[in-house]
Amino acid sequence: MVTKSVADAEAAAQESARIVEMAAQAAIAERGVFNIAVSGGQTPWRMLEILSEGTLPWSKTSLFQVDERIAPTGSMERNLTHLVLSLPLICQSAIRPMPVGAEDLETAARAYEYSLPERFDLIHLGMGPDGHTASLIPGDRILDVKDRRVALTDGEYQGTRRMSLTYPALAAARKILFLITGDGKRQAFEKLLAEDPSIPAGRVENSNMLTVTDMSTEVVA
């Protein structure tokens, strides 16, 4: 894993947006489309705003969700709500939302899985202070799912159950981009760089992973 340390959260968002745009250019040149999945949480909001103002070819882009909270449409707990708020209307047709409003969530998760590309061109991931990434949360059986690319958590995390991409989906991606900001994540960040399987993020396996962070580090793993 290559780690790029920048000055602050704004610089991290700018650098991450640049990486996404480069991945999009390569994907469209090779395959004509760009398939990206974006995680929830506050960290990617600024990156998305920058992308909406840049050169990303939105008409050739499909933006999937890495994870979503099981909450009503329009709820501020929903990652989709913040995706919509971060992107102007002209970009929103690219969004492929997770169907968490369905009555049968297991069937909905399978339907979303069937809609995914065979391989994502890029998956954006964040990380919590406890080392969770996507909605792969400590102690939940979703960590052990090996035969599905989309699954549901067994229990609630921070008040809501989740739908999430699983490790097999992450492993198949052409590129993983971790965007991690905030010094409160220092301990988990060090474990991520060490590929420590004691945290969910440390169990992500992919041969092309890059981390952009505002935490100073001299480690390149």
C-alpha cells in the first residue's frame, strides 16, 4: 500500500479528486465507462464537490454506493442524502443508490449485487477510529461473507443496520483509494498500514491500494 501524506483535509480531498479523475480517464479510454463506488461518512463530501466542479465525465460514470444505512428516504443518516447534497443535479443521474427502502432487504441486496460491474474501476474507502471500513464493522458476521459482493450487517452500528459491499467486491476492484483524515484515527491508521487483521480495514486485500491522509507519516508499506 502506498501512502501519500498531505497538509490538511482540504488537500486530501483535492488529491483524492485528482486520483479519481485520473482513474476515470484511464477507464474510459480502455472500456468507455467509469465505475466507481463511494463510501459514506463525512470525509468524501468535499471530494465529491471538487469532482462535480472538475473534468470527470459524468455522462460516462456510474457512481455506486459502498455502503448505506437502513433509514428512510431523505434521512440525514442516509449516505445517499449526502451524495445528493454534495453533487449538483447534472451529476446526480450517475448515482446508483443501494435499495435500502425495500421491504425484503436480503432480496434487495442480491438485486444490487447483480447490478454491479464485474470489477469496479475504483472504490473509495474511509475508515473509522475503530478500524471499520465500508460497513464492515468489528464483531459482525458480515466480515466473514465470502460468497456475496453485497450483504447486510446482522446488527445495528451507531443506531442503524447497514448494507455494504463485502471483501470479495473490494478485492476485485482495479484500485482502492483510502481517504483518511483526522488525527483521532491515528492508531487505526497505523494498523491499516501494517495490514493488521485485528481491524476490518486491515483485512482488505487488493494489489493496488493507495491511501491519502492528512496525518504525517514516513511509512510507505
